[in-house]
Amino acid sequence: MFKIIIPKAAFKELEKIDSENQKLIYSKIQDLEKGLFTADKALKGKHKGKFRKRAGDYRIVYLKENDILVITLIRIAHRKEVY
């Protein structure tokens, strides 16, 4: 089980999203908390070391710290704007 940290900036982005997509994103965040990383993709370039999880047309960008089992959500945004 991982601990999820959602910074204020990511939480504000999440609040702007419609409720149907919010539910989908929350379910994906729960998957992260349970340690389900299937189909997650490691990012390249300036985002190296971070991962992304798909949630419909939205992406959850996160940083996984293995030693202490903490996941920090970096950004939650539409796929056109996230990178």
C-alpha cells in the first residue's frame, strides 16, 4: 500500500474537471494507492523519473519513491496540456 500525496496545485486542477472524469481519476488514484501500476508509462526527457497513468482523456503524472512507498502527484490535466 502506497501513501498518496496530492499537492494543492494538483488538487486545484482536479477541482476544475467535470464530476464524471473526477470519479474516473479518483479510481485511478486508488489504483496507485493499492500499487497497481499496469499500463503506466515512464516519461522521458525533462520528465525523466516520473510516470503517467491514463484516466480517459486526462493524465495523472506522478513520482514514485520506492524506499518509503510514497507517490506524489505532480499534475492532473487534459492530455493536450499535461506535458
